[in-house]
Amino acid sequence: MAQATHLRWKLEVPDPQEEALCVWLEGEGSSAFYREADPPRACYAYFPPDQAPPEAIGLAAFPGVRLLEAEAFGDEDWLAKSREGFGAFEVGTRFHVRPLWEETPGPAGRLDLVVNPGLAFGTGGHETTRLCMELLEELAQADRLRGPILDIGAGTGILSLAAHLLGGRNLTAFDIDPDCGPAMAELIELNAHLLQGAKPYDSFVGTLDHPKANGPFAGLLANILLITIQELLPRMAEVAAPGGWLIASGILAERTDEALVSLVTHGFRPEQVRQEGEWIAILATRVSA
């Protein structure tokens, strides 16, 4: 019997192109996409045996993206290849993040968070996710995670899970993508050792107009694109409690001023801008109307 052949692309991807490229690759049949946590932080896209990869010329639509290597391999190498480039790493002062195949827990004193790197976003490996988790740590230290808290565009739910593990309660996470429901459930299952049977958050598939998103919320999480944040800010201002906080990320550093103006215009006072690489996260407070 002929052996099934898998394909892996190794790519050089500038940060501003990462999300759009991921969406394109998924539409072209890629079964997984992720970026290395450590330098040089190459990206990998995987294509299953029954899926022909796209023409590499299509990458020309993404400035700065280069195909570094295309490698075919059989079933016996699939598991090993899919695990290359993703090891354990630490976020902030509280989290140790490890892939599901790594059995060694993190050091004492850190929350041992287990993720599935096959999920493109929501593994803790992207700068914006790490920035949000670091800001959640600061809020926890200041006793500002009491809730209720709404996670907008939650993806795998990693930020809601992190907030719960840091002491946050009364959390709700949602996304417009129905595939995020199974991803949230998987992440919760992978971290049952931390949750001890607790349900970390409520969730739904829908938009910010859903009845469960009516608020008022003491905290809002929005690790999404700046254009989406700008579209949702009027509604965010409605559901945020006076004095409530907002963590906004998914924002390129070159657009910091634009993001700050948008927040101020809609009644949010910036408290802090945190940057890693080409990305930023902003912590802001809803001012009284």
C-alpha cells in the first residue's frame, strides 16, 4: 500500500502579514499553522495527504512572506514533524505554557498551562496573547479581576482561562466562529489539572449584540484586529461599567496613536501601552459618562 504523503511549508512571515496569511492558508486547505516561539520564529503550515497545497505564487499577495522550504514526509514522520518548532515557554511571572505532548510540568510557582499548537491562534505563542496575559497578571495583583468580564473574539478561550486561573470570576467568552466552541472545550479539557472540576467561564457563539453581552462588565478583553476594535468600540462603551477596564490588543505598534485616539474618542482613558516586537496591547479604563 502506498504511503500517505504529508507536506509542510516553512515560511518567513513579517508580523503584519501573519493573520491574513493564516486565513488564506486555511482557505487553501492547511490543517495547521503556527509560529515558532523562539528566534528566528519561522512559521509552519501543514497540508494533509488528501489536500493539494496552493500554488506558491499565491504568497506574492503577502508582502515580505517567503517560502523557505517545502518538505514532504510519510505517516511515520508526521507526529515528529508536527511537533518541531514548538516547545515550552513562560509568559509573565505566573504562566508556564507547554504543548500537549510535553509531559514535564513547569517550575513550582507557575501555572502549568497546556495548549494544542495545531490551533493557529490562542496558544499563548503570539505576542498579542502574551501581552494580554501579562496585563491580566497586573490586574490580578491589583484585585481588579472580580468581574463580570467579557472576552470578545475569544478564539480558544485562552485569555478567559488565564483570567480564571488568576482569580477572575463571572467570565463570559464568545466568538462569531462556531469552530471556536470545540477549541474552547479542548483547551479546558487539556487544563483539567488546573481547574479541578471548575467551569472557568460561560461561552456562546455570536456577536456583541447577544443578550449575554449586555453588561455592565467590569472588564473587557479584545485581542482582535484594530479595525474590528474600532467597529465595536461604540458597543463596548455601552456594555463597559464606569471605571471598568479594557485590554485591547491585536494592534501593530505603528498604529499606536490611531488606537489611542479611537479609545479616547469612545470614552476609554488609556492607562498603559505594552509592546513586544511589532505588536502592542493597551490597558484602558471606561470613564464615567
